[in-house]
Amino acid sequence: MAFEPSDKIGGLGDDELIRFLAEPWNARIATVTPDGWPYLTPVWYEYEADRRCFLVVGRERADWIRHIRETPRVALHVADDLHAQHTRVLVQGLAEIVEGPVAPAASPRLGELTDRLSLRYLGPYGPAYAARTASRPRVLVRVVPERWRTWTGQEWHARYR
């Protein structure tokens, strides 16, 4: 990973946000189960800076995909757990199913995104994984943030002191 946090303490500016989200951090998406409980799972993401939203690909029968179909309110958390500054981005927003279920092999858009994510997260082994799973149906989800909270640094925000 190329991301190295600075000595800054506080929220991220737009350029810092884009640089941070360009890294292959595992995000966590929180959905709401039919009986009202939170459900949390790790996901790969791609940040669309021009639209200020996130693309996430899920397996057709993943529980969180079913939850989104029933209740589109989600939270998405991206965090740097490697550095003491613990830079993080937390958004609350609405998830929309953009495409699917469809196999990446049958969808140029989903196929290209799956290839990019596989390479980003798995490195040189990514293309083999993408090819091996290209016939398995997936769902493309866009998370459109309504609220953002970002932070970096080794100090508490003033409201907590």
C-alpha cells in the first residue's frame, strides 16, 4: 500500500479522501436484517470520486444483498488498521442495486469492475480469481452517501475530550 498518513489530526479534505479511498482497504457494509438487527460484512469497493459514491459487488445470494432489497439504508466503513492514526471514513447512505444478478462474464460493466477489484485486492492472483468466478452471478450495488464522517490522527476530536 502506498498510503501513509500525515501528522494531521482531524477530518479529511477532498484530496486526502480520494487518496485514502484509492487504497485497497477492506470496507465493512452494515445492513438491516428483516427483524431489525444490524448485519455487518467485509466487502471490496471502488470509490467513484466524480459521483462521490461507492460501487460494491456482492454474490447473488449474500445475506446483505437480500437486506438491501428490503431496506436500502446502509453504513459503509473504510478504515486504515495498519497505522496508529487509524484514518477512517464512515458514510451512511442508500444502497441501490444497479445491475444483476448477472454473471460478470455476461455483463461488460460488471466484468470490468470485477476484474479491477480482483487485481486491486488480490494483486497478480486477481485475474485468475476473476476468471475462475466469472460465471457466478453477482449484484452491482451503488452506495450513495447522505452523511459523511472522516478522521485521521492520534488524538481525540475536541467534542470527546
